[in-house]
Amino acid sequence: MNEKKRKSGERSRFYPLVQEITARLVSARGEEIDAAVDDCLAWMGEHFGVGAVSLGGITKSGELTPALRVWGGLPRIDKSLALDPSPGPEMAAQFAREGSFIYGRLEDLDEFPQYRDHTRRMGAAAAVFWAHRDMGSYVEGMAISSPDPKVWPDDIVERLATIGGVLFNALYRRRAEMEAERLRVFEHFVSETASKFVHLPTEQVDGEIEKVLGRICECVDADMVTTLYWKDEKRMEFTVSHEWHASSIDAPFHRGTIIPADSWLTARLKDANAVVISNLDEFPPEAASVRETCVQLGLWSILWAPFSTPRGLQGYLAIGTINRPGSWSEDVISLLGLVGNVFASALERRKAELETKRLQMFEHVVSEATSRFVYLPTDQVDGEIEKVLGQVCKCIDADIANLLYWNDQKKTAFTVSHEWVASAIDGPSFRGTVISDEYPWLAARLREGKAILISEPDDLPPEAAREREAFERIGLRSIIYAPFLASHGLQGYVALHTVNRPGLWPEGVASQLGLMGNVFASAMERRQADIELEQAYNEIRKLKDHIEAENITLREEIKDSFTENELIGKSHTFRTVLHQAEQVGCTDSTVLLLGDTGTGKGLIARRIHQLSGRKDRLLVTVNCAALPAALIESELFGHEKGAFTGATERKIGRFELADGGTIFLDEVGDLPLELQAKLLRVLQDQEFERLGSSTTMTVDARVMAATNRDLDQLISRGAFRTDLYYRLGVFPIRIPPLRERRDDIPLLVWFFITSLQTRLGKTFKTIPTTVMDALISYDWPGNVRELRNVIERAMILSPGSELELKDILPVTRKGTGASTRTSEGPDASLEEVDRAHIISVLEDCSWRVRGEDGAAERLGLKRSTLQSRMQKLGIRRPTN
């Protein structure tokens, strides 16, 4: 009795809910329907005491479709719903067969293990599914679920059916309204598109087509659209000429993709019929390959709408939906065809204009080449021929161009003497090919002196089997051979080829190619005559030189003539530096030279400058360590008159002086921190202001910098900007110290002797082995600069023609790899010891007196005190 009362009470509460839902939906219009459905789902959730209510679908294979509406705790279903695991085919089959699916606890799902795992992940311990309509590949329906086990009323399915029919009818009414509105908008858009394309400039056609494709997807509710053009009508291949896809999906196709049509699809496309697949189950068994492709791409619905021109069918406009159903009316198919026709007409108009423009460009190339070859130097003929062949290919839209010329005076065969191949073609090279040996049928036709035009390999006759095989192997599709003749008959051919695509040769192109061939032949004949004259002249000059050489005595086998700025060295490390200088020299990149003092960073900078395109402009050198802090900014960027005390006139800075050339910032590690920001701005923006001026100036100067300091250590101490380091260090080159290139010491020693002996008035012929060994074994903390000073001192002190070191080299400190000056002997005066110690500290600091880690700081003296003591002791920084 109580059970009957409970059921009666539930029914009494259920019917008002139905009335309230019906009234709510009947009065809703347009966008109000979506909100009304959401309200109704919420009422149902409260009425049935569940956690979620949804309207959606499930495929026959057990995958959930995107939800139509959802209320409650379940996630909204989208293309990423590929939950692992999915509901599964067993559950989907029973649901489709029975029209409903009910469970009150997870234990009820033991015979559906995949669905049990799925629903556990969804957090639904109990649920009821009601099927509303079978859509073919999927079933639409309603589902209610509870996070806790639940006992459902016996008539729960009937109740859901009562409400579900009302809800789905409302959604279908909303869908019909939206489709009608989309169709109206689409019709208006097609009309606007047709008008716009009538006078659209040809260079804007591609961009406008892609914009229109995006709008098409919006109008017809699709996720992707492609324009497919015939690539090969005989083989039924299509090329994707344009495509658009929603940003939320990966592009299924890319522009230029070749799509082969299988036999099932070919039979439907060749007669210009539209192909509509609303769901994957509509594919017949013989279309298995097409269906598999759609499954791989995630396409649920596809439509191929044909378009044509007066010349016939041109291609198809293909649209599709990804991971969701889609449907399109006959009106939509017709409108898509109209849009495709508009595209085809615009592309044909562009093609006609392009062909006309190409022919005009070709005629211009022929005219220019004719005048240019008249006075062309003979050594430039080959390069100019290949350059013109490339211009011809670009004008005519070919991939390969060849010049065929008689390979001997008997004129028995043609040889490919010149060739141009498009950079995008990873294909054949015919240069040097003898036609009679490789292609006998083609050689026989060429001897007839007539133009040859082959549009497809199938145009070749059976006797041209070797040519056909070569065409297919190489990928050649179309060729044209245009003969050129001279007063003494046939001379050769100009040949054009296309690779893996048909060629469209403009009318009259063969005769124009023949005229160009005549120009080539005249230039090559003139070159041959010049070569023969030059050979005769060279023979006469050789005889003359031979006679003169008999009267000349060779006084020295090798004469070395060096300048002080030459880079001497044969060691691997030094050659690596020179190679790096050559690599970066031809660029405008910033270079950072790193290395100890005296290693020749300045010489490397000059070498890089001489290798650059700025070698004819100034190389401006700035020693950042030698300039006082107060004057560095003025020295680098200049100043206006009156900018500071003592600025009596305007001064141009080093950067302005280096405009168009190169500026070399030596000892850049000593640059004050406040100036590093200004230097960074010049490097980044090529802009600066003179001191005392608000006018921004621009400069085009290549920057090279050098330092013997550890920039990483300076950065860690905050004494050097990290961003400036990265800007300067685009191409760092480390100059090795002399101790790392000991193989170069003998060369450098003789180089310094050779360059100094004239100035010193002495001649040295030998260097004792012990002396050279001592020079090689010494570690040279002062590097090449120290070596030069030692050699000059030794030359002054050596009495004869043999170099002597005496006590010039300091003693190497045992237990270390570094050479240091020893302390003065026990008889040295205090002044001598003081002088030696100050010089040692200065050398360790690269002769930097002021600033952090400078010699004054290390010695615990004021800068002025140290400078005064240096003056008293006669200490000066070496000039070399």
C-alpha cells in the first residue's frame, strides 16, 4: 500500500513538471530556446534527484558524440572527449537495440566491463539512457546520472521519453531556425563574393579565396574546406589549391597535397556529380579505403560539390566536419558549386593574365640578352648563358633549361653544354649528356632540325622506350626543344622541362627560344675565336719569357717580404683563428676577440676588416682602457660645443667616424658600467646622441671588440652587463697565447729579425739551437709582444751575426707552468726592487692603473700616488 502511495505521489509530481517544461519551451523563440532547454534540464535534475542530465549521442562503435546540452557535474563533450576507455561497442549495441540502458549500481555492469570502467571515470554510479532517434552512424538520446547508487522507478524510461520528445523537438526547431538563417546569410555572402571577384586584382585572388573559405565554414557549420583542382584528368588525381580549417583542429590537408581518387570515388566524380556522406555508415563496402581515410582524419561527414568553367569540370569544393555529425541541404550544395565556379573563373583569368605577362617578360629577356651578348667579355659567356636560361624558366614556368650544342666538328651528336635547374628541384642534371648515346629516338628527331613538343610521357611512341623509362624515372612530364640555326645550318637546341607537373607552353614560345639560341650560338662562336687568339698569344709570350729567363740569374730561392701587420703562424690553433676570421670576415656580424695581452687581437681585427665588404672604409680603433673615464663618452659619441667645461667646439665621435666602416673597441672589459648601456643601444638600434645634444643620430658601423679580461667574472661581480656581453659575443674568437702555439715561435723569431735588422743596422744569419730551444720553452706571459721586445733587445746586445740571449729571458719558476720575472738579485737596490714589483703588478693588470682590480688597488695606493711613483721610476707602458 505504501509503495502504491509513493508511486502515485511521484506521478502527481511528474505531470506538473511535464506541463511546466512544455509551457517553457512552447513560449521560447530563437536563442531563448537554448536557455529554456538548460532550465528544463535543471528542473529534471532536481525532480529525479540526479547529478547530471544531458542531451547527446553515442556512435554505433561506442564513442560519445559532442553533447547537445548538459546540466550538472558531467564535462561538456567536445572532440577531446576520447575518454579512455570509451563506453564501448557492447553498451552502444544494447542501447541501440533496446532503445534504453539502465543501471542502478556499478555491479550491474559486469557484463559490460569497458563501459563499467568508463562510467567509473565519469563518476556516475547509476544512470538511465533513453534513445530518441537513430541517426544512422549514431543514436541521439537523453541521459540522467547519479554519483551514488540509485533505485529507478519502473516507468523511468517512459518519463524520460515524455520529456525527451519535447526537449528534442525544441532543439530541432532551434536547429531548423539556425540552418535557415545560415542559408540566408550564405546566399547573401555568395552574391557578395561573386560581385567582388569580378574586378578583383589577380594578385589578391589567393588571399581572398582563403578568406571566403573561412566564411563558408561559418555559414554551413563545417570544420574544414578545401578547393580540389584536377592535377591529372587521366589519372584522376586532385591537388589541394586552397584550404581552410578551424583553429581547434589540425589541418587534414595542406596546400599542394596530391589526393588520388580511388575507383569508387572516381566513378562519382568524373561525371561532375556531388558526393555527400552524412555519416560513415553510408559508405558502401567497395568504398572501404575512402572510409578508412575519413576515420584516420576524424571526418564524420563530407561533401564534394563540383564546379566548372566553359571548358568543363575543373574540380570540387570539399567540406567536412571533424568528430561530429553534419548535414547539408541541396541548396547548400548548389551554393557551394556557385562559389567554386567563381573561384575557377578568377583563377582562369589570373592564369590567362599570367601567361600573357610571362610571354611579355620572355620577349623582354630575349631583347635584353641580344643587346647584352654583343659586347659581353668572353670569360662571362658561360655564366651569362646559364643566367639567361634561368630567367627563361622563370618566365615560362619551367623547372629545367638546357642548351644542346654539336659536340664535335662532324656534328654527329648533341651534348648538353649549359644547364639551369630550379633550386626547389631535387632532380636530374643533364650537363655533359650526349644525346645520341643516352636517348637514340630523341637524337634522331633532333637531327631533323624541327621543334619537338611532348606534353606527357604517354605522347612518346613505342620506339622511344628508353626515353619513356627516363621520363618516368626522373619525373619529367613535359618538354619542348626549340632549334636554332646559323648561316651554316643547324647549331643546337634550347630545351625546357617540367618535373612532376604538366607544362603549359605559351603559343609562339618555340620561335622565341630559337632566336635566343641564335644569340647564344653567336656568343659561343665569338668566344671560341677569342680563345684561339688568346692561345696563340700565350704561346708567343711563353717563348719570349723563356728566352728572357735564360739571361736571368736566380739570386735567391725564396724571398720573404713581411710587413709588421702580417699574421705569422702555421700551428693548428692559430690556423683555426685565421679560419674563423675568414668565416666571419665577409659578414657584418659583431665579433668579440678574447685573449691575453700581446696575442695580436688588434692584428686579427684588422684582418677581419680587410676581409669584409667595408675594407675600403675606415677601421677606427678605440682603446677603452687608455682613455680617462670622463672622456670615454665624448670620445665614442662626440659632443656639442659647450657640452661641458673645455668643450670649445663640436667634436665628432669615433662611432660617427666609423659610419660605413668598422669600429674596434679594444679592452672593452674596462669600459665604465654607465657607458655600457649606451654602447648596448648603439649595438641594438644603431642610435645615439652626442653629449649636449638631444638629436638622435644613426650610424652604420660594424663593431668588433677585444678584451684580455674574464668577462664572466666581471659579470658575476656586476662590473659588466650580461646583455652587452651577449650582443658583443655574436661570434667570439679566442686568440691563443704564445705558449699554446709554440710551433709558431721559430717563424715569429725570424720574422722579427727580418723586419728589425734593417732598422738596427745588423744582419743575423743563424740562431743557435740552445737559443731557439730557450725561446720555445719559455712561457711568454707577454705573448707575441713580449717576444718581439726580447728579440729586439737580443739583437741590440748580440755582437755578431749570431743571435744571443745572454740573461735577457727571466728564469722560469719551478713547479708552475707560468714564467714570471724573478726578484732582483741580493745586491739590487730598494729602488730597483720597487720598480720591478710595480712593473710586475702592472703587467698582471694589463697596465690598467685605475678602477676595480687595477694596479693602484692591488698595491694599496691612490691612483695619483702610483702615477707619481711610476714617473719617478721611469716606468712607461710599452708601445708595442
